[in-house]
Amino acid sequence: MESNFKQKELKEFSSLLEDAPALCLLNISNGVNPFLSILEDKISKNDGTIESRDLNNISCDKFRLKSREFEYCILFDTISLCEDKEKFIKTCYHSLENSAFIIIIEPKSSNNISEVIELLDLCEFRVANNIDIFDDYNLIMAKKLHMWGNGL
């Protein structure tokens, strides 16, 4: 799957992730995980960890995560798989440390940028932006802010 992405796109995606010691990443996909090798490379340089989940093997209703464990949550082509999108995003929200990021990558063909940005706002994420990196995918990045909304 990685071959469907241009090297420049993958490099730009990698640059969105901070090079921090003990970086903890949560990677959730629809069974296809085109960014896993990039994420593994990023954490290997920083003595970090990555937790990968395949949403095809998990019921969104029973989806659980530990609180405040990750600095980044990367969701690849998963929003359409959940009936209760708000509950799914709120679960991801609570798994993030304060001042952490969520990155949602969805096919441009889904044409759901405003829906995703509204969902992020509803779930107390701030500064949501569509970042134009990929030819065939939208990348929406937002931040959980300390002392805002549910970020206490």
C-alpha cells in the first residue's frame, strides 16, 4: 500500500510528528496500514512506542483506550466505519495527553472535510486544519488543549 503514496507525501507526513523522547503513538486503521513503517521509524529514533489497532477487528461500541497515554492519534480511513463517530472520537480524545494531536486521514472521495472538522470541534479538539499533503487523501489535524473543554 505504501507504494500508492509518493515519497514526498510520506516525508511531509512524517514531518508532522515531533521528534520527542519516548514518543507514544496510537495508530488506528481500517486494516490497511500504509503509514506503519514511517511511524515505526519515527519511534525507533526516539525510544518510543506505537499501539496499532485494526478497526475491522473491533466493534466501535466496545472500543476502549487508556486515558492520557498518547501524544498522537493517527486515524487512517476509519471515520466511515463507526456508527457513533462522536463516541469514537471522544474515546480517542481521552486517550491523548494534554496538548496532543489527532490526525485523521480520509479519502478525498468521501468529501467529508467539514463533517470531520465539525466532529472534532464538538469533541473539544481545537485548531482543526485540512493539510494538503496527499493527492488522494485529506489530512485533518487538530489539537487537544490543556484547560480547554474536556482537556482538564
